[in-house]
Amino acid sequence: MHRKGALVTGYTICVGGLLLTVGTDVAVALGITLVVLAVGATLVGAGADDSQR
């Protein structure tokens, strides 16, 4: 399960990065949002894993 979450996070960051390279304002905003959400979800998931140990 942890590996699947890391894979989804990696893909989300890659898609966000691709959108950032497109250059339109909407794509850049969406890319930033995706990257921030993926990083936030990773941090929250890491915190949840630590609290369960």
C-alpha cells in the first residue's frame, strides 16, 4: 500500500512538472497545485505512518 501511494505521488509530481513547462497561466497554476497537493499528501502519509508505529 505504501508503495502504491509513492507511485501515485511520483506520477502526480511528474504531471505537475509537465504542466509547469507548458507555459500558460492556467497550466502553471494547475501544475503548482498538483505538486503542492502531492507533497502535502506525502507528508501527511509519513506522519500517519510514524504515529502508528
